Amino acid sequence: MFHDKARIYVFGGRGGDGSIHFRREKYVPKGGPDGGDGGEGGDVVLIADSRRRDLSGVRPNQKLRAGRGGGGGGRLSHGADGDDAVLNVPVGTQVFDGEGRLVADLAHANARVVVAKGGTGGRGNKHFAGATRQTPRFAEVGLPGEEGEIELRLKLLADAALVGLPNAGKSSLLARISNARPKIADYPFTTLAPVLGTVEMDGSQLTVADVPGLIEGASEGIGLGHEFLAHLERARLLLHVIDSSEGDADERWHTIDTELAAYGAGLDTRPQVVVLNKIDLQPEPPAFDIEDERIVRVLRVSAATGAGIDELKRTLFELVPQEEVVPTPEAAELVDYLVYRPQPARRAYRVFRTDGGFRVTGRPPDAAELEAILKAAGAREGDEVEMGEEKLEWQ
């Protein structure tokens, strides 16, 4: 089954704690603090993979957790950074935050986005030594990583896309011109999900997409094909397939063109090749009297007999634009490497580990957040928590 949407939860790794350590060597009994810093928490990263066709590899409500940073050690040893959690997604995947805002568009192979940044590692006690405090017995606790809910939506990247009414013969046509093997039957809505095929000629290749047939009102959510109109947005050329055996090709063209215009996203201005299919079912070549500047070619073919198929393939390689269609200005401004921060990274407080427990400086967070941070830092029953001049016991 084809999957073009997925919702996942991402958790950046927590930073490692700084070390409380003092140099103790022979002949150096009071060498001072040498506690190292904790490692950075791992990031959650999405990478566009050209080998993936859809989002079927993403489990429903999948949780991605990056690795935790290692703790610092003595002799200024730095803790290891946490492992990144990497998820490969198809090229053309868009990333939306929990409020439905677009934060990344992975429109090119190997494009990547960090959707949850790992927490910063805590500083070791070496950083807190000074003229008035030569033996600091506390170190900074690593911060939790970012976390959030994101939605993935796939928009297929194809050089050309087949569009038309149900049972126009789009799947049969795709099977004729490409290596795709879609389901073919003599009834409407045989195609229930988009299908990609590769067309080859003289060593060159193009990709062609077949989406479920559209009906009147599809742009308003009527019928089956409306769910897949988004997959037409990035096609450089539309192949408007019409069943010419019914004798009303002009009316059928207007029906689909109206839905494309109502949907928007540039589909109403995209160049079209009108393909009059099933010419083998009529004794005379079918008529087509519409003149429109978007119609760059009118072809008469038969997917059943193969008539006109070679001309159709030559037309594809001749007319597909060399430059990709960019649907929106916002998508054009997105770079190939992005860092998405679902939560503010800066905090109004800091947490330190001490010999007897923990110290919280700055403006303390609310009780629930503080409890979660201390718990993640490894607080145990009986540990002492200092907040200003107040000392509490962890329960």
C-alpha cells in the first residue's frame, strides 16, 4: 500500500553531565579540579533518500530517540557525543510541525533536516574554579534534548504526470511507455494509489506518475483522486489522458481542467499534452477542437494496440522542461540543510550536580519541569536539592 503521510514523535538526546573530579597524583596532593565536560546529546535527523518511494517504512506514531551524551571524566576527559537518530525518507517529503506549519522541504536527494536538537553537555567542575573558589564540588548537569511531534507529507517528484477521468486508460498507458506494472482493469478507480514509472529512450530517463482518476468536484474533496492532487504539483508536464471513444473529448478536458484550476498550486498554468486514448475503438481519428496556450501537443494513441506510443515517448523527452517546477516561494527559500527547533533552546536556569545532590541557579522552572529534569539527571531519594538559600530533599 502506498503511504504519503506519517506522524512521528522525535526526542533529542540528553547532554551528558559534567564531571566532579580533582587531580590526585603522587607528589601532587592538591592538584585542583580537572572534571571534564559532558558530551552533546544526539540529534534526530531526516535525510531524503532517492531509493525510497513512499513513507511505508515509517511506523504509525513512531518514536525516534537520539542517543544520550556521555558523562565527563577526570583529567579533563570530554564525554562522548550521543548517537544521532537518522530516518531516511523519500525525496519530496515535507516536514510540518505540530501546528501544521511547513518547516522543511526535502526536495532533493540527500537533503537533510534536524528536527530535534540534542541537549547541551554539562560543564565539568574545572570551569567553576577561581581565585575565591579553588575546589568547586559541583558540575553542570546536561540539558534535555528538544522533543516534539511532526507530520511527514510526501509530494512525488516526477517529470510528467498522467491526469484524467477514471477509466481513461492512464494505467494502461503508463504500462506501455514505462517499466511500471500498475493494476489494469476495465472499471473506474482501478488505480487506488499513485504509481511511478521510468521511461527510457536512447540512454535517457524520465519519471512519470499515474494518480487515481479525478471526477468533478475533486478539488473540493469529492471522489478518490482529490487526496492525490498534491502529487501533481511538482510534475513539470501534465499528460491529460482522455477516453476518445466516447466522442466528447472537449467536454472531458474542460471537466478536469476546471478541477486543476480550482485546486491551484500552479496546476492551472502547467503545460499539457492532450493524449486522446483508445483510438482503436473508433473508425475515424477523434476530434479535439480546444485551443489553449497551455496545450503544447495533441496526440492520438492506443494503449491497447500500441499505436502512437513511440511518438508519445519522443514527445515526452522533447517537451519536459529542464528546470524543476517550484510550487511555492516558501519552498524555494528552504535550504538543503535545516535545523528545526521545536522548543526554545535557552533556559532561565541552570542545574548543577554537587557532592550531595543538585544545585539550581537562576529563575527556577515550575515543579513539573524541574522534577523531570532532575529525574533525567539521575536524582535519587535522599539527594539534596539547593535552590537559592533553600535546601530540599529529593523524595
